[in-house]
Amino acid sequence: MPKAPVQKRCRMHKEVSRVCTKPGVKGAKPASGTLPQGLVFNTELGQHVLKNPLVITSMLEKAGLKSTDTVLEVGPGTGNMTSKLLERVKRVVACEIDSRMVAELHKRFLSTPLHSKLDIRLGDVLKADLPTFDVCVANLPYQISSPFVFKLLLHRPMFRCAVLMFQKEFADRLVAKPGDKLYCRLTANTQLLAKVDHLMKVGKNNFRPPPKVESSVVRVEPRNPVPDINFSEWDGLLRIIFVRKNKTLSAGFKQSAVLQTLEKNYNTWCSLQEKKIPEGFSIKEKIQEILIEGNFEKKRARKMDQDDILALLHAFNKEGIHFV
């Protein structure tokens, strides 16, 4: 992701200012989705700027920041959180997709001593390589929540922690427990790689413009050491068992598409191991044998914890059944 060039003036600002509510009328206020200078927020990019300084301060305190830290911030917007971060840490890498917001950040910090600590990068954070950082603190655009979480957790070198603002329902999925209604593949994947804690709920009125949903802040701390497991295998198994998480595993593994994929993988494994496939071999019968032998056939994904899923994966892998 390239560093954003310093811009003294932005043509886009002039164009956007024309659509500000009643421009030039004495006493007129900007629309709820604009700043006083006429900058319109693009809600399609998830631009809901966190305006409550108490929420920002609380997020930074929960991050346990050090004066020597490099902090990654995604979606800095107009810099409300960025300003507080720069006062506390050594360096802030702010990733922003909207060039108008980049211009606002330069405008806000260019003539201050804090500007030398700020590294602004323009572009899509999901498509760019993440920098080396100690902590991530962000009010994320909600539509990138899931892909960004896994990009973050698979990033190396490992970071210390992340304090992130999400849509409340997404946050609830991250912290769900086996048996909860919201327990899902996202939950199991995230909790394999990290310890996740719910910190606080944040109401709509703490943002400008207010989003349509409630929000929550979570703290994500990567597990160190990293679990000794093939994550692609793990996720491949989860994709199968959580499609129908309330069904028994025995029923879930009888789906024809699942059987075709696993049979193809098994044939590949046998070929690599130079193992002859027995005449009359049935992948369906093989899978049911593994499930029954491990007492898995009556279990349901929504009630299985990490140890249960790891045991299931090991039982399949031991018999040459793989999920990638």
C-alpha cells in the first residue's frame, strides 16, 4: 500500500461542498452525514466516524498502548482516534481507502508536531500487505470485518493485540460459546487463533452519521505459540460441519457434494502414499465408520468446542481423509 502524498488542497472538497445543506445560509447546519466544511461521508464505504471521545479513550486504554508501539489504524476517517493515538505511541500507520479522508488527515496534522509520527497509506487494506506493527486499534468499516479479522490473525510477525469496533451481531459471533445460537464457523476459526473478549457496547449516536445497527468493541489477542495445525484443513472441515450446524455429523457427511470432494481428496492421498484403494471401496461407508468409532456420529457442530473439532479432524486425517 503506497504512502499517501501530502495534499495542500483537494478539488474533491470543492465539489463535495456544493452539496452541503443550504450552503452560505447564515445559521445553516450541515446534514447529519457531513462535516461543517462540507465533506460528505460515504456510508457505502462504511464511513461512520466515531465522535465520542470517551469511547475513543476507553478503546485506547483497553489496548494497553506503550510509548514505543507502532499502531495500525484502519479507516481513520477524519482522525479523531488518530489524534489520540499519536499522543500516546511512537508511530501510527493509518490505512484509508478514500482520498478525501486522506486529504483531511493531512490538513489536520500537517502543521503539528504529530505529523512526523503519522504514516498515511492510501488504498484497500484487504489487498495490501500489512506493515509490521505492535497493536491494531480501529473503527472498522463493517463490510470488511470478516476478511480483515483473518488477514490480521494470519499476519506475521505476530502483533500483541487488537481492539476493534464491529457491528454488534458480528462481535457477538466472535465471542460466542459452543451451544450459543450465534456460535458458527467464524467463532471456531477466530477462537482457534486468538483469545477474544467483549469490551463494551457502543450506541448509534456515538457516530457521525449514525449507522443503522448497534456496535461493540472487542479485544483480540493472538494465541502464542500458534496452534500446531494446518489451518486450511481445519477450515475445510468447518465449512462442511457448520453448513448445517444443528444437524448431526452423520447426516452432514451424507451430502453428495461433500462425499464427492472427500473421495477425490482420498484418491489423491492414496496416490501420494502409493496405497492401493480396496476394491468396492465406499467413501460414504468409510466416513461413517470413522464417525462411529470416535463417537462423533450423534454430535452437532453448534455444540462442539475446539477440542472436539480437533479430535474429529485428527480421526479423519489418520485414515487419509483430508479437507484440502
